[in-house]
Amino acid sequence: MRYNETTHKWESDYWHPAITTDAVVFGFDGEKLNVLLIERGNEPFKGSWALPGEFIRQEDQSAKEAVYRELHEETNVKDIYLEELQSFSDEGRDPRERVITIAFFALVVKDKYQIKGGDDAKTAKWFPIDKFPKLAFDHHKIIHVALERLQQRIHFEPIGFHLLDKEFTMPQLQNIYLAILNPPEDDNKLRDRRNFPKKMLKLGYIKETGKKVTGHPYRSPKLYTFDEEAYKKAKKIGMRLEF
């Protein structure tokens, strides 16, 4: 680096790559996990499906500002919390030039958002996580890494509780764990409807409300709630949910 006395700016002798941002938005529909994709309207990969994202074009713009802007412009999604996942920098991941992308991810209630394509996205659409099409760039890899992050964290953090109402049933909570962890059909440890409530209550931060679902034609399910203070105490001690 050297300082240019004429322009009063620092100048570099080093090569600078292009930088993009990509958003992996998982949407839970009550039963399964979906991922939000856009159909590209421009080359490269015109007509292919991809994650919402774009180049960081302004010098004073952060990666987070860029990804929020592009997510809204390409899919109409806004007012969500995006967490930084990691960077992806393999050579050849973009046919135009050497591009490093900073990926972000989120987990939301799918039906809360009115999806529509915009900007250079021809259309936007939710796809089931196990049935999405062939993707442009290395976006299949990015989704896989984001899903792995969710699967790791759900054992230590109540990451799915914001998808539920304040009061919820155990089957509703269990469906979130099944959607994220996606165990084999013969894995009864997580699919067992009797075992799951015992495991969750043992954590100490899920409490019975003393109420049940009203108007149920058969046995009325109990309602539970998430105790945030109890979770903070459990986190200090250290906890892991095992099935």
C-alpha cells in the first residue's frame, strides 16, 4: 500500500477480486423446509435458478446492506434477520471473473411473505429443500453448508421457536425438528411422538401452560411455551439435545 499525495488516497499494488452477496432463505410451511430461489434473467446462467444475490457495487456499502437490498429487489422479501454464513472463494465458481461471495442465511415462516420476482430476477419461487432444481454457480454447495449450520445449531439453540406462536403443541415443535434434521424414515428416535416431548421437557426451557387446544375432535393436545430465562441459564451450564 502507498499513499498518493495528489489524490489523497491509499493505492494498492495488489489484485482486487469482485465481491457478491447471496441469501439462503429457508421457509418453514408447518411440515417441511423450503428454500427461496430466483430464475435468472441475465447471463451467465440465464433461465437457471439461483440464490438471490448481487455484486457489491458501492464503495461505502457493507455486505449486509447489499444482501438486504438485493433480496428485497429480487424477491420482495424484507424485514427478516439474515445471519452471515461464510465466504465462498473457489476459483471458477463464476465464469465471468474471480468472484468471492459472502453468504447469509435465514429461517422464516414461509407464508408470511408475498414472493415476486424483480430487478434482474425473472421470477422468484419457493422449492422444497429436497426437490430444488439444478442451480447456477456453486449455489447448491452454499445451500448445503447453510442447512448443515442449521442442523448443528438446532441441538444447542432454540432456533425454530420464532416459527411458532407463543403457545404451541409438541407435534408443531417436533415438525420443525423433523424438517430441519430430516432423519431417515426408519429413525424412530426423532419421529417417536412419545419420546420427543420427554426429551424436550428435560431441557428445562419448555414449560407446560396448563392449557389445551380447544375444539379438537379427539384428544386435546397440551399447549407449551418457551421460557427464555430458563434457556439463558441452561446455556450457561451447557446443553445439547440428543435423540
